Amino acid sequence: MAAGRRLAVLRCAALLLRGGGARGAVTDAAAPRLELVSGWPPAPPPGSKFLTLIRHAEGWHNKDAREIPNYFDDALGHTMKYWDARLTPEGEGQARLLATKVQRRPQLVVVSPMTRALQTASLAFVENPQPAAGQTPLVRPPFVATSLARERVGNHTCDGRRERAELAAEFPHVDFRQVADGPDDMWEAKELEPDHMNSTACAARATRLLHWLWARPEAELAVVSHWVFLLHLLRPFTPPGELKLGNAEMRFVTLQVAGSERDAGKEDL
């Protein structure tokens, strides 16, 4: 994506998160329309937020889908073997490498509550209180998990979530209050209409995430999520050929009020 190029304006009505669940949203007519612009311009509009969007590193379902010939024909991905799939050793290495590629340390890490995303975020934004000679100590930024950022809910069990208490025990540095307590509350409500790569429900959830991020006080945030969800997040703003993200791939974008609304505000002054 060419830096600074304006992308299409978000046309959906503004939806704001209420409570901890991904579906607890209301329409707010007073909320601004938002847009994503590629890159981090040196002089963004007031109130803009710099986002680092990251797809999780390689999970076991990614590896097996690529290497097992009958993975899709026999629907192996629908079996419980892959429930809330973890990273492979290769994926763990990809996540650690992300730490050297992040352009700026975010003020907040927003992460999907799926294990592979939590692992990726934790390895990419690691704390290093005792660095080697000449290195600066790294302090891990705050982490918030939200179901708004989880993968599109389909039939592949890699996208099922473990119980919140189990996740919180493994990732004690993450705030899980935006995730429903107990087992997966979203698994039965599939986001597959009209089809699995163009889901109305997933697109609406992506819109809610943008407005949730907009309402946060932080100006620089990282979002660690999943390919199909990020496809829905970026689709209104991004040329089709630039939508797919590889494992552990990053995109740097600016979240801001849509240009037409900014211009209208100037006219009212």
C-alpha cells in the first residue's frame, strides 16, 4: 500500500461496544465516521491513532493445512485436534522476530483471545528488564484481549476459544475483562453469511472494533488478530490485491475521522 494514500471511507453506521461481549453494541448517531489511511503520516489530523495491525504467526492448523494432502478433503480442520490452535516452533520464531520489526512500541496491545494470537503478541512485545550491555530495557506495554478482534467464527476448530480462566492463567499479563467468562460464547453463532470470506456479521464486528479503538485514550496501539478478520477490517479501505496478510505480517495504518466529516467541521467554524 502506498504510504499516505487515502483509502475508501467507512460507510457503516457507528457502533460502540457496551460491556464485555463482542455483540454488546449500540448504534450512536453522534459518533464520527472513521477511515483507515495507509502508513503513519507526519502530520495526521487531530485525534488520529497510529495502528500496527499484525496477523498471528504460524499455527499448527496453518502448517498442517499446507502439508497434509487430505486436510481439506477430509475436513481435518473441523476436528478437536485443532481447537484454539497453538503456534508451531516456526511460528514462535516468527513472533520473536516481530520484536525486531515493530517500528514503535505501542501504548497498548489489543489482542484476540485465541491462543495463537496471545502467543504472538506476548513474544513480539516481550519484557526484557535485564538487557545485554548497551541495550535499553524493554517494558511490556499493557495488553487487553477483546473478542471483537477474534477470527471470523466458522467451522474450523482452530477458531474456537478456550475458557477465559485457562487463558488468564497462561497469560497473566493480559486483561481479559473484555472476554466473556467461561467457555466460548461465540462458537455456535457462525459468521458465515453470505459466505465465509465475506461475512456481514464479521464485517460489523470489525466496524465495532474500529470504534472501540477510537474511544480508547491511547494514540498508538497494536492489534494482533487473524487473516480473515483483518481482511474484513481492511476491505472497505484497501485495494483487493493488497488484502491478504501472511503469518506474522504487519500493516501500519492511521485511524482517523473520515475526510468529508473533517471538511464539514471546518465549514462550521
